[in-house]
Amino acid sequence: MILRINQEDHSAALPLLCPTCSTRFSHSTCLGENLLLATFGIDVEYWTPPAEQVDQLAIIDPLTHAEMVEFAAKLAQVDQVVPLLHPPA
């Protein structure tokens, strides 16, 4: 097992593999869990998100109230939204 810690926001996760069904999943960990796992000698891996991802997050402004109202109006037009959810076969 490897504890993966994000160097940007210090969030951490523990990727796990179910021994019964071989399903992979990830468990987000808190600081206490991180300290406990590191104390018991689990491997720790630090990673950084790609620059493209960080840059995009920095330039995206929050939605304005007017944009949210416009989006809600578009969602209310069911006849235009449903085809997007169920593309033709």
C-alpha cells in the first residue's frame, strides 16, 4: 500500500485493492490517519497535479448569478436537454 499525498493542497488518499473481488478504490485520509499509516511504515508518495490543471483552476471565475439563472432556464427546456442525455443509438 502507498499513501499518496498531494503537494499542492496536502490532501491524501490510500489506493486499495479488494482481495475478494479485485475492485480498486481510493480512500481519502485525514491527518490522523496519515500520521498513523506513516508511523507503521507504509510507503508515502508525494505528487503534484499537472500544471495545466492548476492553471485552469486559477483562471476560471466563479459563476455569476446571471449565469446561474441562464443555466437554470436552459435546464428547464426539457425538450432540448433530454436528447443530450440520451444520444441516438
